[in-house]
Amino acid sequence: MKPRQQRMLAVGLAALGVVIAAAFTLRAFQDNMMFYVEISDVVQGNVPDERKFRVGGLVVPNSIVRESGELAVKFTVTDTKNSLDVHYDGILPDLFREGQGIIAHGSLDENGQFQADTVLAKHDEKYMPPEVADSLAKHAAEKEAATVVDE
């Protein structure tokens, strides 16, 4: 092989290697990407098929049910318009409590129940995850507009 052909082969193999590495990287991002879905969309059935996603809202007061002696817990999360029951089997964050803003990572099971893998609670009074804050503000504005129209 001539030196020019050797250089072209080396450049071609390097380019092929970069393309393969980029494809693997994009595939890893796609598998690990987790979408935020509003509770109202989950209730309407607009969720990613066979993918995990995140939901967030406020824990409804008096909705936390724990099995005695087990880590399993069931609670309801609301976006002030709709509510969603969440099942979680694990240790909840220390800041988890009724009326608290949370985000749950998981998926819907075959019965339409949200099975959470992870539950995250806000860390202080001033912080709320942006997706949850936007969703709550949107639904509060819709509720306020509906009240004004009714009057």
C-alpha cells in the first residue's frame, strides 16, 4: 500500500471510531433520559410507553398509608387539579411529609398505579423543583380563571 492510501485508511478508521463512539453515547443518553410528566397528563393517559418518567406535586394531607413493619408506603400527590396515587417501597427522605413538594421517579404498572423507584423531597422552604412549581402555578391560574368565569 502506498503512504497516501495508508493515511486515508487511518483517517477513515478514525472517523468510523468517532461515529461508533457517538452512537454509543447517544444510545446511553436515550436509555437514561427521564421525562417529567404532569399529573394531569398521567391521569389522562398521556405517558411514555414502557419508559420511566417523573411526576411531581404536593403530598395530599392524610393520604400517607404505611404497612406496619414494612418499608412499603402509599401516598397521593396532587397538582391542585388532579391527584395520583404513588406506591413506593423504600426509605423516604427525611423531609418527606404531608403538604410537601416532591418528585417521584418511576412508571405505571399494568393496573395504572404509579410505582416509584425514587422519591425526592424539596430541601428547604424556598426551593421547589421547577417542573412542579410551573405545573402548580399553571393549574392554580386555570382554577382562578374558572372561578372568575363562574362569578
